[in-house]
Amino acid sequence: MSQKIRVLIVDDSASVRTTLSDIISADPDLEVMATAADPYVAVERIRQEVPDVMFLDIELPRMDGITFLKKIMSQRPIPVVICSSLAQDGSDAFMQALEAGAVDVVAKPRVDTAQFLQESRMRICDAAKAAAHAKMRGLAKDSPVLRAPSPDIKVEAKLTADAIIPPISDARRESLIARLPVTEPIVAIGASTGGTEALREVLEALPANSPPILIVQHMPEKFTTAFARRLDMSCAVTVKEAEDGDLVLPGQVLIAPGNLHMMLVRNGSRYTVKIEEGPHVSRHRPSVDVLFRSTAQSAGKNAMGMLLTGMGDDGARGLLEMRQMGSLTIAQDEASCVVFGMPKEAIQRGAASRTLPLNKMAGEINAFGRKSMASAGGNS
């Protein structure tokens, strides 16, 4: 048996600590090392034993979660997952936490219905496993975090993009490729653990006239609103949380709302997005596979797909479908990934036409946009 991933839970609510403990303890790959009601108690727990992962609330007594996070990251980095119920009023706080070094964010578990509890259980356990394998700046090579079980998630029953968008046959694919007109370029990007900072690095390097970009970042509902707003303030491109029917426009980035799927739809030479609920696909909603399949079928050779850091395999199938439809497909390389899971799966499936470090992604988007517009001009 592999060594279990040891989790420290820091939350001032006894009921939340109990619910999180029950969820984590029920997973055979995880165990609750300890719980703490505030950062001072957490420090004592860490002095006794360093956890592999810490779940941390933002609103805490005696010291707020972000201040505690910054102290931890400066003294002894630990993979931290922010577990918060903050929405509109404190939505910027979790972005500050991600910038301070947290590797992921999840919503506090919902227990009002069996479905919500199951969805919370899946997201929380997946986040713990992904965080345990995240590359942490300043982490010693002999850290117990690096002795955690293999990051390959066990094969579990999960829906594919078929649950949202019907697949196409080989014969129809060839017909679609032949008939697809040249349009403006479209870029579709998928990311998970470590993706918030990766996306920020890519988008901040883009000029205002970049091609349209659609993004699925695994993140809870309402948190994506703050994520988009924060990026919009720091980027030359316009960034917003996508709404159903939004036009896909140059110089604009649309981020899929948390807990909703986003699809690309073509109407003649124009593109819009469709937002809908539907079941989880590849264990996620929004799912990268759903975005990539819709982009493959709607844009084909006019599109570029990029799969960035993250745990699991969401996006690997969709990226392969994009490549089969003539899209340029890129996977982030292992050295620059926080978690080399999703890109690794894509590379192993032959889905990526190129593998690039994160710092080359913005340049690739710019080059793709220029080349595509030149081709569109030559065919007009």
C-alpha cells in the first residue's frame, strides 16, 4: 500500500472541520493528520508533524488565513488548498491567497442534498491529491510531500463529453474539415491545479489585439467572477466571466463560470458561447473536454488548443479531437507545470502537436493569431 496523503484542516467552524474530516477520511488515499480552529493551533500541529496538504479557511480568529498563508510560505512551504465560503464580499481575498502561494481553491462542502455532498466530496478529495503533488518553491527534496502516492488518479467511472455534445464519426469529420470556412482564429485553453497563476502569466503577456480566448479553469462558482475581474485589471486584453450568448471577439478573454460548462458555437463566420449546466464530465464542471470538443467541431483548423498544468485527464481527449480536426494543439511541458497531469495525458495520447514551457505560450498565441489572420486575408 502506498503511503497516505496526510491532511491538516484549519477552520474555526467545528461542523466544517467534522464534515471535511469525514470526507477526507473516507478516501483510501487520504487521512486527516490533525485539525485546528485557528492558525496558532495549526502552527503547534505543524511543529509536531508536517502535513502533506493543508486545507485553510480565509476568515479565521486571531490571524486571518492570508496572513498565515504568507508566513507559512516564507518559512516552510506546504501545499495549501483554500477552502472557503467567501463569495462576492470577500471574493478578492481568495485571489490574494492564490497569489501568495495557495495551489487550489475549493468551496466549503455542501451537505444539503446527497448530490451536492457527492460533488463536494469529489472536488475536495481530488484537490487534496493534486495539491500533494504540486511543485512548491523552496520545498526541500526530501520533503514528505514528494513521497506521496503516485499522482496517477485511479481509473474511476466518469462521463465523457458525449454527455454534453454528441461525438462525430470519422466520415463526418472529414466532411466537416473539407467544408469548414476560414474564420478568425480562436484559442481555447484548459487548466486546473496551478492554473490560476499560469493563466495570469500568459494573459498578462498578451497585447490588446490578441485573438479571442476561451478558458476553462477548474474553480468553484462565484470564484470565477473574482478571477476574471482580477485578470481584467492586470491585462491588456479584456477578461470577463462568460455569459450565455456572449460574442467571441478579438482582444477578449471569456472564462467559463464555475459549475457550468462552456461551449463554442459557430454561426456563419461568427462565434458565440453557450453556457449550460449538465452533468460533470471527466469529473469536472466546467470541463475542458467539453470546451475542446465544441471548439474542434465549430472551429477546427481555425483554432488552437492549449492544455496547462493540472491533475487528472480532463482535456486530453478533447485536445486530441481538436488535433484530428486540424487545430494546432499545445501542451505545457513538465518542467513548468505545477502538476504534470493533464498535459502528460494529452502528450501520451498523441493529442499535442507541440510541447512548450509556460513562458513561450503567449508568444505562440500571438504567432498563431498573426498567421491565421494572414491566411484569412488571403482567402477573402
